[in-house]
Amino acid sequence: MPSEEMGKVSKRLRAAFALSSVVFVAVLAASPVRDYFREWKRYERSYVRFAQTRPDTRALLADFRFGIDQIWAPQLNVVDRCTTCHLGISEPTLQDVSVPQPFRAHPPIPHHVQDWGCVVCHRGQGLATEVTEAHETTLAWEQPLLPIRYIQASCGACHEDDLPETPQLSRGRELLTKFNCEGCHRLQGIERPAMIGPDLKNIGTKVSREWIYKWLKEPRTILDSQGNIAVNGYEYEETPRMPKFRLGEAELRDLSAYLSTLKSRAVEPYQFEARVVAAWQKRPDLVDRGELRFRQMFCTDCHALAVVRAGTTTMIGGDIGPELTKVGSKVNPDWLVRWLRDPQSYLPQSKMPRYEWSDEDLYTVTQYIEKRLVDPDFMSSIPKLGPATPSETQNGRLLFLEKGCASCHRITGIAPQQDFGPDLSALGGKSVSELYFGEAKVPHTLIAYIQAKIADPLKVNPAARMPQFNLNPADLDAITTALLSMKGTPTNPGFASLVAPSHHASFNVAGEFGQIYERYRCYVCHRFNGYGGTLAPDLSFEGSRAQRGWLLSYLKDPLTLRPTLTARMPQFNMTAEEANTAADYLELVMQSPLVNKASVSSKDFTAEIAALGKQLYEVKYQCQACHTIGSSGGYVGPALTNVGNWLNPAWIEAWLRNPQALIPDTIEPRHEFPESEIKALTAYLLTLKQTAPVSRRAGRASLRPAYAGSALRRGSGSSTSSATGGAK
Amino acid sequence: MRRFAPILALMFLGFVSACRKHGSASLTVPEPNRRESAPLPPDSLRSTYDTEQDWSNPDHVIPLNYEQSQGKRLFYAYCVWCHADSTPAGPSNRANLTPNPHLINDGTALNALSDQYMEDMIALGGSALGKSAMMPPYGKSLDRDQIRALIAYMRAVAQPPYQKPARPGPSYERR
């Protein structure tokens, strides 16, 4: 090769070399620059600048180091780098909302961020160092952050028992049980309840074919005089348990035909005493007496009635039993009488107590229900269906199985259909790619999927068998939270060991009291050692609390201790023998170890000490702010007018020492009185005795206006009873 | 090679200085959410933990964070009976008491009181602070976090709205 050519080539080569060097240097220069501007580094630098604007810069920067910061909890398999940017997460001075994110501190919660990391509760990707990858769904990392509205779902992943701090989650779980979702779906941590939908093997004796038709078409709807829907699942806070199945005309005819033929045991008409019926025929206005008895028996503790007041329809009453506004137009009169006398003979798991009826009361109350709780237009929109034909009946039976009715309702000869719907026990941990959205116009997220499925299943999947539940937005969010909490059995052994399983308390009583306990369904309202309802006071320590004589008279004739409560103990018309047995049992068995009756002697309570107690009560502590004596005082706590006859002295002392030790969620504050003041207050309280016991008649007369006045307020919610009931 | 050296140096300097300028210009504001690379989180993420309706204006819904919502729960369990005009059970005990207890959202009276004072009032009761003994002490039944949550809730619902003092003194936050 000639030397000039060599020179030319080397010149070109030199130029190419120079150019590639420039490119190389540029690339080399770009990478530290790119590195310098990485998102997390910019947040770290801006945190330093931010800290310098705060008065406590030194404290804020004490633990700060440049670089990726991570929380490592090996036993939980947690490596969360969120604290690389969320730098103020555990700085107590950065809690205010004015602090810009991502530097704001976490609000105080029972779990410390340093021990648990962030992803355990908030989801997202702990390893990511880019904002989008950490927070949202990306191709590689699917799990997005859990919106803060549903964050209680994360509590539920480990805490299978309800926590006071997570009302939304508890409500969601309650709704899942109430609607018997596990009738069709498998759900994590929810047991099949004892009471599912009504047993239908005898339904033909209870209601007409037309009523079944109407109910299947539009479950529990009340129309006002203009024909508008006044109370339905949307407007009444308690949604009907029965969902809407969107049945066609032919399906309604077939299904109603099939159900109306289910009469496994005929109803024998009950023979009232001739005297009672004769008295009625002379005095038709006795229907008012029936209404009075209906109210006095506090049927509305469990059953709601729609009442029109000031032009608006509201529901008053409880939600333990069905709503009864138009029950007179629904049920067969002979069936009603038999039901009231012995509910369990029709439906063994019914929560309704078996009252001891006098013929007179039974007759007047049934007359009231049949004459007043009716709607003449109730069936006007329903076509005359006539008797069921064999082909309709046969189609109806097939429909009953096809629609999954047997998942909730029992019929002799038809096996319950379990796993009729898909398994949902790990729904809360599913990623979006595992879900089928169909044509639904909703954002492709797990939450939008769950809510669309519940609100209108057909929009997501036109072939869905799932019925439609009318839920208000708060309940929809609650049920979504509960479903999101079900992430299946944890695969990580660290988490598996953390799961706090729910406690299934049960309280079974044998013997004579067992019969009373079952007959009057005490556990529907009262709680016994953690088992039972929350409507009425917990009776776990009733034997330590109440004196036997008071218990006995209360069981026979319950008078209220809390004048503002609308839910009261019904009068069961117990026999003296039953009341004795119940009082004996409560007295001997339901005891608290903190109350030692033998340690208190009535000789300690002299008149001088009691006078001192009165001073303490009225002046120093001003207990009258919350408690009533006679006709003056507050009504936050129970009335103390007759406390000397009601409470055991040892209970009063233990209560004054520490109320929460006896009833953990009582709102009575713990004062930590000195022992001398406890003695004095007890002595004073024991002097408070109602001398002449209120007669039954007088008691009732005074109850009635109180009830009528307070009934209006009952609509404010089911929390009523639990809040104040627990407050006892 | 020498001819290229100044060009290279210039390019490098220019590159670096341009970036510096860009960087320092945007980094002076301590609002990291404004950055293009860090978009605002979607609406659902910013939605609040819980809400409470303004008692005097049903259209006004007040957002609550976790602590405030715990305060709301405690308020409706312990305080509502005397510090509201209607309660979950119906009538309120408020009218029964003299002097009338303040409504929880009474900003006119309560905004002026410091967090420390409120904490003492709840924990020690009225008589300890020279007020009505009808306000019982809750310091033995509620823990400190619960009392703070109650105060946080009270501040959130206050009407007129509560303004945090411009410069918080060395009050309980630093203890």
C-alpha cells in the first residue's frame, strides 16, 4: 500500500476515531447525569432542602443518609424501599396535612412501620425505585396500591376477628354473612350461618301463589300512595336479604306455582276460647287493644314497621326479624296464629321466642296484624294466577335448581347446592389479568371489578347467574373491603403464623335453664360469655351484678333502666317457676371473678358514710350529669333510682374501682377513686331504693307515651342499641 | 486530536451546565409531586380514608384521615351523648346539663384552645381545670393516642374551620 494512501486512510480513521470518542465520552457523561437525576435521588435532595425549612432540621436529618433505604423484615419476606422517598414516615413532627408528600409522617397505628414495611398493608411493589412502578400496575409488576378507602382490607388479611378500629371491614363481613354469600361462593374465614333463607318446605301453607309471584318479582318494596317506591333496598338502610333474580313472566309463574304446592304439613286452625271471640264480635274497637299489646310486647325490637311521618316514610324497629308493615296481606291467618304460638314448629332455627300467650292477647294481636298491618292494593298489580298446573310445577322445580335457590333455602328432597358460584376465597389477591371484564365499561382494576359484579352482574357477564343486590355506596365499599381482605391462605410461613384466627364462642346450656334459654331465645339479644347478640346487655356477669330479688321481678315484669332506649326487653309472660329457674341459674353461674360478694358487709355502710357519698355524688363528681335519680339527672348511664334493690354492693365497689375490668367497652370513665370514696359512694347508692314498686298497670301506662315519642328516632340506625346496650 | 480537544471539552461542559441549570431551577421548589416523571397519583389513591358530614351543612362533606376517623369512632362512642344535639340513640343529654357542654364542632369556642389544653381537659376532667365537674376525666379509660385522635377529629369538623397556629410552640408534638 502506497504511503500517501496510508496517510489518507489514517486521516479518515482518525476522524472516525475522534467521532466515536466524542460519542463515547458523551455517553459516559450522560450516565452519571442520568443517575444524578433518578427520581429517588431528586426526592432525597428535595427532602434535605425541605428539612432546612423546618424548625427542627437537625432532628429531621439525624437519621438521613443519601442512598436507597429499605425496610427488611426477613421473617415476613418484606424488602420495602418506600422509605427511600417517603423520608419523613416516622418523624412525629411531619404529621400535619400541610407537609408535602412524599415526606408526610404516617399516622399513629398499632403496627410500627419499621417492623412491618409498607407493602404488607398498602400493597404496591416494595422493591421498585420508580414512582410509577412502586404505585401502579405495570407490565412487570401488577399489584397496584390499595386505595386508602379500602385499607381496612389489609387489617382483615391477618385479623380474622373483628377489631374496633375497622368498622368498615366488620360491616362488610357482616353483610357477607347477612346475604349468605357463602351459600354459593367459598369465602375465607366466614362460616355458614345457622339461619339461612327461610325453609320453604311448607311455604304453601303460609302465603299465596300471588304473594310468591310478587316477592320474586320485586323483593320487599313498599309503594306509597302515589305508587312511588318509598322504601326499597336503596333508601332503607337495611337492604332486604333476598336479592333480585330478574325473572321473566313465565319464570315467575312457574316458580310461584312450584313453591305454592309445597305443603308438607297442613295448618290446623287454632280453636280460640268462645268467650274471647264473642267479646271481639261485640267490640270491634278491640283492635286498638291488639295494637297496644303489640307495642307492649316490643315486637319492634326485632321487627320493623314502615311509618309515614311528616310526609316521609321511615322504618322504625329492629332488623333481627322481617319487616312487618304489610304482613297482614301476606300470610294466611291460621298460619299466623300457629306461628305466634310456636314459631319453631314451622321453622326450627327461627330466632323468634316462643311467648306464653293468653288466648285474649293472641286473638287481639292477630286481629291487629290482620286488620291494620295490611294494604288493600297490595296484590292489585299481580295477575290472577289460579291453581298451579303440573307442567308449571315441574318447570318451577327445575328453575329452583337452575337459579341456585337451594343454596339459601331448604326444601325437603333437594340437596343444598354448595359451590354454586365461583370460589372467592382468594379474590382479594387476584391480579387484573386473572379477571374477566367482558363488555363492562369500568376501569380495569380489581376494585372496579368487584363493585361492578355486585352492583350489576349482567353488565360484566351477560350469562351470570348471580342475582342483583341493591347496596348503598357505603355498604358496597364495606363489602368490597371484606372481599379484598380475602387473599387466600398465606404462602409465606411468616405470615401464616401471624394470622389471628377468629374465636367462635358458643354457649350451650343444658337442663331446665337450657329449655328456658332456647324457648325465649335469650341469646338473640343478650350475650353470654362472648356468645349471642348485642342488642341487650351482656349477661356474662349478671349473677355478680344483680340481686336475686330484682332479677326475679325483672324477668316477670321488665321495666326499663334506660329511659331513652326504644328497644326494651319484651314481657314473655314467664311462669313463676321459669323465672325462678332463670334467676337461680344467672345468680349461680354468670359470675365475675372480680366481684367477691362475701368481702362486703352491709354493716360497713353507715348513715354517716352514706351522707359523705351523697356529697361526692352530687358535688365532687356530679354523677347526675349522666345518671338519673328519681326524675332528675342525665340519661347517658342507667337510672339509679332503685339501685339499692338492683345491684350487689360488691359489684358497685368493683365497678367504681374499674368499670372496664367488668365490661370492657363500657363508656363510664374510670376515675380511680380512693377506697374510702368507693365505700362512701357505695353506701350512698345502696340507700337509693324505690319504696313502692311500680304496679304493672302504672308501669305500662307510663311506657306507652315514652314509646310513641321515641319510636320516631329509632330510624337513626342499628348502632343505637349496640352503642347504648354496650354502655350499660 | 488537539483540534478536537476544546470541542470535546466545550460539549461536555455545555452538557453538564445545561443539566445543572435545568436541575437547580426545578429543584428549588420543595414540591416533588409537580415533576413530570412523577405524575399525580390517580384520583382513587387520593380519596380519603373516611368522611364526616358537616352538622350544619349537609352538602359539606369533611374528609378525615386515619387518626381523625379513629377520633370520630371514639366520639360517637363516648362523647356524642353530651357534645351533640342528637345521638345515635335519639335524644341528647346536652340540654340536661348546666352549663351546656360545647358542641364538638363549635369552632368559635374551641379553636382558640390549644391541643395541650384539650388533652388535659379530656384526660383530667372539668374540675381539674376549674370547669364544670360534669365533664368526667377520661385519662384512665382512653389512652393518649385515643385522646389525640379525638382532638384531631374535633379540629377537622370545627366550624368555622380550625387554623393551626402559625408557629406551633414546643407543645406535645415534640415531647
